[in-house]
Amino acid sequence: MIWRNKSFTVFGAGLCFGVVLFIQMGLYLANVVLGPAVYDNIFQYCIEIFSKGTFEYYTVLFLVNTYVLITILNLCQKVMQQKINTNRLKRKIAILTNREKSNELNQRFNRGRNDIVVINSNELVALTFGFRNPFILLSTKLIEMLDQAEVEAVIYHETSHQKYHDNLKIFVLKILSEVMWYIPLTKWSYKNYKILIELAADEYAITRMGTELGLGSALLKLIKTSLKTKTHSLFVPFTDGALDYRIKQLIEPYYVLPFKIQTKSIIISINVMILLIMLMIIV
């Protein structure tokens, strides 16, 4: 569970700043709705530094209100867009679902929840879909290409994502990294969490199967197919930097790969938080 534990740490680091910021925004909005000085918060302090009625006061008030409004609208827009995309994909999955293959896999791997869905597709698809009740999505093309041990490895890999709700966590970190772009640690957390959960999912699959052979051969086949067709399998994260780490883990399962946070990201992020705290102290 080395990589899963590391992923918890990275997720917590990125989430921490987001939680603090949105709590402060909530308190500020409570002040706006219920009246001034109901709940102390950093935004209120920033405004009250200046004398009421002055140009500076109204300038800061305008900037704070604009920032809070834009942040909330941006957040709502991203959540709504995600919901629209999810519903659109659900409708497409419903049309492409191969019920016979789905039932066969669920019975073969004793999936009591029937949470494996197979779709008719010539693309190599293997992913965990959904936030609340995530299920594993596989394509007929992928199943035809892999042998039984390789399919089992893929299912265990995706089961790890499903079990720990990685999709939801990635979505949360993605929003925070975009909304809080001025805090580098949130972007770092989002980028590296995606790598860590792939390693954690591989680790989970290897542990459950007792060998890395099934996962290794499945990964190799997907890489070769992707290179030949010049398309990216959804199972192999070529674009997020995880592939080299995954191969290294398969070759040397007990080797702990170096995974260090950028000092620059920490310094800048901490300085931003210190600046906010100083504004509170000034008052």
C-alpha cells in the first residue's frame, strides 16, 4: 500500500488549501446575507483594513466581491459541465452496452454488484466511470485482445480506482488547481495524484493476483497496439507521466521510486497563505 498511502498525502495537501479558501468564502457570503461581522473571515478583514466610505475601501470591496463571484461562477460552471458530459456519456454507454459480455464477466469474477459494463467498441477502453457508484467500463476490443489473466489484471487495476473513488478525487483536485491557480501546490497535487493512483492501482492488482505477469503483459500489449495505431488507450496514461513509473514498478516491485515535491511550489504556496494570515493580523 506504499503508493496508496502516498496518494492520500498528496490529495490531502491539495485539498487543504481548497477547504480553507471555500470556508472563508462561505463565511464571507454569510456576512453579506446575514449582516456584517456575523462571522470573521479573511475577506471581511481585507475590506475593513480601509476606512468605510473611502476610495480604497470601495476598490477593495469591488475586488473582493468580483473575486468571490468569479470563483463561485467558475466552480458552478465546471460542475455543471461535468454533469452534462457525464450524462451524455451515460446515454452513449447505454446504447453500446453488450449485456451478454457484461453478464459473463460479472459472473466469472463474482461481481455481486454487476459493476462491470462491456461496450461494443473498436477502441481500447478500460476505465472506471462515475462518482457516486463508479463502475468498470471495458470494450469488446480490449477483451478480445487480452487473455484471461490479463483481463483479470485490468479489472483489479480498475477495482482499485473504484474502491477508493479516484475519479471523484481527481475531479476535486482538477477544480482546485484551476480555481486556485495562484497556489502552485494545488496544480502539483492534481498532476502527481494522477500518477500515484495509477501506481497504487497496479500495486493493488499485483497483490491480488500474486504476480505482476498478467498486468505486465496486458500493459505491454496495450503499448504496442497504441504505437501501431497511433492512438492512446484509455488504460495507459501516456500523457500524465505515469508510464515510466509503472514500468519501473513492474520490473522492480520492491524498489521505492523517488517522488519529491517541488520546493518552489511549497515556498510560493506557503507565502500566499502567510500573506493572507498577515492581512488578518494587521487588523
